[in-house]
Amino acid sequence: MFHPLSLFVGWRYVRARSHKFFVSFITWTSVAGVCVGVAALIVILS
């Protein structure tokens, strides 16, 4: 089964346990921010 290291590490922080809720929240907020930024760049440059 193919599991690249970067995806494994990222998935580990995304699926943080309840006592690591803050890390999971920051991770999802960062992912959402990057997605919005990329979408804005695509719309502006097209």
C-alpha cells in the first residue's frame, strides 16, 4: 500500500485526539486558508 511520508504526517495532525483539539483546529484553519488563497489566485489570474 502506498503511503507517502508527508501525507502520513499531515493525516496524523489532522486526526488529533480530543486532548490535542487546538492542534487539529489550527491545522484545519490553515488548510482552509490555503484553499481560499489558491481559489482566489485561480479566479484572479483566469
